[in-house]
Amino acid sequence: DNNVRLLPVDSEHSAIFQCLQGMPQNKALKKLILTASGGPFFGRTRDELKDVTVEQALNHPNWSMGAKITIDSATMMNKGLEIIEASRLFDVEGDRIDVVVHRESIIHSLVEYDDNSVIAQLGLPDMRIPIQYAVTYPDRYESPVGELKLADIAKMTFFEPDYKTFECLTACKKALDTGGTATAVVNGANEEANALFRQGKISFLEIGSLVTESLNAVKTINQKNVEDVLNADALAREFVRRTVNK
């Protein structure tokens, strides 16, 4: 209505936004690469996650966030949602969006061009940097955040995500491929399951199972208005509650 641009604030999408500013006129974009910290349970098997407590899931290695988002990081649902967001924000198909686990949270995301050049945005893990850039764009000003000193970081590591263990990530990719209200379904199902886990009513692994099952249980339609999206959200939440209360 106001003919203005949407500017991303989340660190990953801000990083992509910044890297895309060097995109050539022929828009030679090959893929977007989102980085993930891996959360507190990186490297653990499903068997090792069966008895995870809420307190353990809230112990994030790099970021200080609210309880809901911290649990989303532990399940990697947050990264699944970020894939969906990146697809919508930057008009890129899901199969051209990759995720790499980067434990140090120094590289906030990357873009790869057709010549296989990869451009990354780096900085300390502090949300004040992307928030400030969204406010001051296209200008840059002195930041209250400390300077990144790579010699102090010393090394950075990268790993493939474990899509089998962290079901939420897989469910989000499937929802994006399905289209329509499927993305609203996984989001609604996760919000309900996340809350139930924090209340001690379901196990940690049940979050991913319920999000995955919601895709088959709730009919997906091509949304025509906001009401369609809200209805999909409500049906997904109802499915989770009904399944847990059986």
C-alpha cells in the first residue's frame, strides 16, 4: 500500500540481504546458504535425545533468546522457518536454499553465484548489528557491538545438518515444496507442540513427530486470503492438541 521495501532484521536474512547487494545485473544467483548453530544438541542421536529436559533444551551455546525460539533452535525448527522466510523474501525456490551447521555463529549466511563465488557476511553473534542495519539502510554507522577479530576466533567449522534426527527441518522443507497453506500448518503445529514441551506434557522428540504428522493430517489448500492461513494454523494446533490428549 505504501510502496516501501521490506528489510530483513533476522541475522541470517540480513546477511543474505547484504551479500545480495553485490549481485550482478544478470542476477546470476545460484543458491542461498543459511548457517545454523546446531543448537545445544548438535551431534546427538535420536536415542540420546529421548530424555532431554526443558532446561537442557534452553541452554543455547551462542545466542540469548526467548524460551520459544530457543526450543525452536534446539529442534532446528527455527532453521526450517528461516528456509521458508528466505524463499519468500528473496524469491528463491526451496531447492536452491541450503543449510550448513556453523557452530561458532560468526558467518551469518552466504550466497553462491553462478561462477561458484561464495559471498559471506561475518560478525559477532549480536542482534544489534542486523537491527541497526535495517534501521539505517543503506547507510552504515558505528555500532555498539564489538569488532570481530578473526585471529581470536582462530577457526570456524562447518557440518551437514542431520535431517533425520531433527525432523522439524525436514518437515519445513517438505511444506515449502508442497506450497499453499502447508507452511502455515507446520508453523502452527510447532507453536503448539513447542508450548506443550515447555509445559512438560510431551517429550522433546515428539515436537518433530507432531510437526511432521501435521502435514499429512491437515489438508493443504492454495490460500486466497488471510482467513485461509489462520484456519490452517488453527487446524494444525487442534490436531496437535487432539493427538496429545488421546
